[in-house]
Amino acid sequence: MVIKSAKFELSVMNKSQYPTNRKPEIVLAGKSNVGKSSFINSMLNRKSLARTSSAPGKTRQLNFYLVNEQFYFVDLPGYGYSEMSKAEQEKVATSVNSYLKNRKSINLIILIVDIRHKPTANDIQMLEYIKSTDRRYIVLASKADKIAKTKVNSYVEDIAKALDVPLDLIFPYSSESKAFVESTWEIIEESLAN
């Protein structure tokens, strides 16, 4: 995909604030600090469109990024970050659940996990929730540049087993080396066409 324009449009907490233009939405889910912002920046060939942070748990709202005036990347708040108060965690969870269950513009949900680590209980729980929405989804195993190329496939297979996901729904990815950017765009473009 040729990126002609990309911009941060808005941060929202509830339904009344969602965009009303009905453009398709590609949703990014994952634990805090898994690299969702880096994914957005590398896919859109921008250095700092999405702000990356060394401190996890900064994203508390749903962030909408408009791409080519055609569709959105929607960055969900990261999960599994314990510094947030219980009340804040519940507020964020309610906002995310409501969005994923009810939003009609969602074309694809991308769950991002770290290829170097076994999926956490939170990753498994999130994927179960995504499956329960009956929406199309894939899993991206990010930070693939951090392990030897010869080991990528076996790590992907281990993650697929841990998450109970068919192997054809899980893909390696690297924001650093931009490996697998083209293949990821192919998946996204296919979802936008349907």
C-alpha cells in the first residue's frame, strides 16, 4: 500500500465520541509496551505519528489514526498494566469491550504479542474475547528482529499452540527492520476489500 497521508485524528473513551464517517477500522490490541505505537509508525512509514513510551500504560483511550483518508488504525489501551487504579482499569475495560462488541466499522482486529515470550494469561484472555466477537482477526508476533531468522517459524508455532490459533492466522513482524511489512499490508488490504 502506498501511504499518501496519515494523521492522528482523535482519542475517545465512549461511543458518543466515535467518528461518524463509517470508514473501515483496523483495530490494534495488545499488552502495554508490546509495540502497538511502533507498529503504527513502521506501517505508515512515520517516525513519531504514534507516540511510543518507555513507561507502559500511557494509552488510556482509543486512538484513531486516519490513513489515506480511507480507513483508521484504532489503537486500543494496552492491558496488563498494574499501576492503573482498579477504577481506571474497569473504566478502560468497559470502554474497550463496548467498542469491540458494538462497533460496526471494524474490519479486522490485530492482536500483537511479543515473539520472544510465551503469551501471557492476559493475551490468552484477550484473544478469547476477540474470538467471542466473531470478528476477523490475526495475531502478529512482533519484535521478530530480536531473534535469529532461523528460529522465527518455531517461535510462531509455539505462540500459535499457546493461543490455540491456526498457524495461518499468526504472522511474524518487526517494526525495527520493517520485515513482513508488505505481507501485513496484504492482509489488511484484503480485509478492507471485504
